[in-house]
Amino acid sequence: MSYPFLQLRLHPSCIVRPRTAHDVSTAISILESCNSTKFAIKGGGHNANAGYNNIQDGVTIDMQSMKYVEVARGDAVVRVGAGALWQDVYDEAETRNLTVLGGRIGVVGTAGFLTGGGISFFSPERGWACDGVVNFEVVLASGKIVSANATSHSDLFAALKGGQNNFGVVTRFDLKAFPANPIWGGRIIFGPKATTPLLSAFTELKTGTFDPYVAGWVTVLYNHTSATFNPVSIMWYTKPELKPGALKGITEVQPQIKNGMIQAPISEHTRNASRQVAANPGRTIWATTTFTISPTIVHRIHALWKDLVPEISKQYAYANPVAELTFQALPGPPRNGSSPNSLGFGQNETPEKNLVFLQIVFTFEDAAATDGFEEALKDLVKLIEGLVKEEGVFHKYKYLNFGASFQDPLGSYGEKSLMALKNVAKKYDPAGVFQTQVPGGFKLFKR
Ligand SMILES: Cc1cc2nc3c(=O)[nH]c(=O)nc-3n(C[C@H](O)[C@H](O)[C@H](O)COP(=O)(O)OP(=O)(O)OC[C@H]3O[C@@H](n4cnc5c(N)ncnc54)[C@H](O)[C@@H]3O)c2cc1C
């Protein structure tokens, strides 16, 4: 089994590689009948929390043999096996000049991504990638295979858009397709002196007039071994005929060391991005938090982080740590009568305009440093949230796909959404198989 981060490489006593939904159904029926056996479900294996997509001494259901991507001729839907990676999807869909709402790095899996929300190139304009799913094929705890969509099992349909592995094993996603066109974007590596101007440009982008074609993120990296802070932007403009639009400010920041902005098909952008992340597998831990944009908050968070990470990293210098702070926009909720998701944003909220979430990341080489970095991550989140609260811009939402195991993304959706998710879990999994036999993941009832 392949996992991008070393801490995910556990040793299950049995690995199941289903090829069909019926194989999954057989596996779940057997596992359900011996209820002391714990199991894990692995999509693309890119969630960084150890034990979420693999299990020590239990059974791992690895979806990797269900990688099929089918585009029916003349169809507006792409059918994706739950083991497919985003690169598989874009490569196949583009043969029919189609694309979908999906990941921006090709090596990432579809299943965890879509059941946790999913931020795509088109999210500012079209919302969460999970809202591009028109049907989930799911194997329930009973072994029954059902279709969840707007007209059949619609409660389960909503729950799977944000509730991840609490209800069953998704075996296929049917994704709404739309015409594929080249987009403009890529990575710009800036010189260290560009950090403040880059964060100012990001702040202006978020406080200025909303441009629905700007996607991506800005990151500051701290490499302890070289004692350098390096700002980077990975951003795209999805309507290249209008470029650079509101991306202008970011692309004009200087000094630039390498400018990789190109106009290309999405599959080429996702392949390039995969090359940039796959180079060096380490132990990666992450956490997230969300705030409302203000003219000062991005700089203040960065200043706090910049003061603390050299000191934290120094304590574990033997592990060659790299720290990352990433700022990124959130998508908006489904509107105009579309089927709901479970992420908790109301029709009238505009997270795509006002909200920014952080990814706070440490990557290191030596397992001995794990506990230390986990404690440091918790402290950093606490300090950053304290600062954000002091400025009055804290927002409770935690994006599940970048949540740490000590965080509570499902609770952050709000009481109403949480209750609905719990009711769906009780209805479709009355014995609580996915609560107790699947210990990994953000759980609804182990709270
Ligand atoms: C390099 C990188 C780039 C990323 N880029 C983006 C991005 O552009 N946008 C974004 O929104 N997020 C992004 N993410 C975060 C990403 O969404 C999560 O890591 C997500 O979990 C990846 O999906 P996966 O299938 O690889 O997950 P996995 O790690 O395989 O699974 C995650 C969780 O989902 C559950 N699960 C997996 N398969 C199934 C299934 N078939 N049925 C039910 N439950 C299942 C697992 O049990 C696990 O708890 C990125 C992450 C990385 C590491």
C-alpha cells in the first residue's frame, strides 16, 4: 500500500483490495459479523492523521483497485471508482473535453477529499467539490449497496458531503461534468524579502472586490536546517481570457526566484503540482483554523508564527524540520435550491468572500520528534486562535480535510448539522459499526 507520509505506514494484519462494490459488501458483511475486528478504509491515503486511513493489527480496506473512471459519450457525468486519484479523473475526463470539481494535486485521492468537502480550482465560482457529486454508491454496515442522491436516500446524500467515513464505504462517485478549458496558474517561489508584500497582496485580494476565478493559496515555509523563510504562492486563474484579474497583485510581488505560471489543461497543472509535493516523504502533521479576513490579521498571524517556529524547530533540529503556514479561501455553500451538504454554512453566508482558513504544518524526518511537534502544533493553534479572537475575527469552522486528530471538524459544522449527521448514522448503521469497528477518522459518537 502506498502512503505519502511515513507515520501512516502502519502494519495491518490483513489488507483487503476489493475490485467491485460486491467485494466491498462481502468484506463488510464478514467484518460486521465478527464485531471485535477493527478496520480502516483507505482512499488515496493523503489524510495526515495516523490511523485514519490504515490500522495497526486490524484490517485495512484499500480501495486502490477500484480506480476506474468512466465517461459515457454525450454524458454530463463522470463515474469514478473510490480508489481513483485526481490525476486518473482529469486524464480520462479530458479525453472527452470534460472536467469536474476535484483536487488540485493529482496524487491526492478522490474518496477522502469528496467526503470531507473538497476545494477545487473552481471552488470560488462553483463551491465545494462534494456539491459536484450527483450520486454516491455506498456499501452500508449491513452489506447492502445503495445509491444516495437527491431523490434516493437524500439524507445519506447530504451526510456524505462532509461526514466522511461515519456511514459506510463509498464505492463510486458520479460527478457532474462541465467543459474542460485550459486555466492559467502555477507556483511562484519568491525571495524571502517578498514575504510582507505577498501577505499584503493576499490580504488585498481577499478584502477587495471578489473575483470568482482566483483559486489557490499562499504559503510561508520555514526550513530549520537552512534557517530560511521562503514565501510561495500556488494560485490559478480559471478564466485565462480575463487574466490576471484579481491575481494581478500577487503575480507582481517581487523578488521572484522562479515563476511557473503557465496556461495549460488542468491535468497538466495537477501533474506539475504532484511533482512538487512528492519529492520528499516525511512525517507530516497538520492542523487548521478559520478566521474572517481583516486588513491586519494575516500579518499578525504570520508574525506570531514566525517568532515561534525557529524556537520550536531548534528543540528537534535532529529531525530536519520544515514548518509551513498556508492561507487559503473557503468555498461557498450550495445555493439556488441545490441539494444541501453537511458543512454547516447557511444559504446567505458568503465564506468564499470573507473567510480564510489556515493550514499549520510541520514536516520532519525522525519519529522521535512526533510527540514534541504534536504538542507544539496544539500550542500554536491555541495561540493563533487567541490572537484571532482578540481581533474579533475568529470563526468556529474547521475544514475536516486539514483537521488534526485533536480538533473537532464535525462539531464545527454546528449543532443542527451535527444532529442531522448523527441521525443519519443511527438510521443507516444502527449497530454503530462505523463508529466502533472503524476507530480512525473524525467520529460522530466518540466525542
Ligand atoms: C498534497 C496534498 C494536497 C491536497 N490538496 C487538496 C486540495 O487541493 N483541496 C482540498 O480540499 N484538500 C486537499 N488536500 C487534503 C485532502 O482533501 C485530504 O488529505 C483527503 O483526505 C484526501 O483524500 P484521500 O482519499 O487521499 O484520503 P484518505 O487518507 O484515504 O482518507 C481520508 C479519510 O476518508 C475516509 N475514506 C477514504 N476512502 C473512503 C471511502 N471509500 N468511503 C468512506 N470513507 C473513506 C478514510 O477512512 C479516512 O478517514 C490535500 C492533501 C495533500 C496531502
